[in-house]
Amino acid sequence: MSEPVATPPATSAPDATTPDVDPRLLEILVCPVTHGPLEYDRAKAELISRGARLAYPIRDGVPIMLPEEARELGDAD
């Protein structure tokens, strides 16, 4: 009898296959908090709202536009 193989947890970390966000999508999407524009950070797979100082994750190519799922931007961001 073989032992079950552990599956690594899902992550939103980008890799070489992380697709770019369609620029037309960035024209439509706005920050749900400020209703302001978003910037795409491909390295972190996030949509950034400078006005709200939040970074919304992109998981499996889908932007998660929920403030409670967003990461607060630090001074280094």
C-alpha cells in the first residue's frame, strides 16, 4: 500500500508562466475602496491601488477584488 503524496499549497506567487493582465481589463477594473485606478505588479501577481494603499492578489489568473483579501502596502511598496 502506498502512502498518500502531500500536495503543496496553492500559491499566487508568479513564475515564468504568469500571464500579463490584459490592458483592457485594467481600464475597466477600479479599486473597490477608492474607485481609483489600479496598477499591475507582475512580479508579485497583484493589482495595486496607490490611493487605498492596498494590493489585491491575482490567483489562477483571477483578480481577487475584496478589501479583506488585499495586502496593505508598506513603505517599501
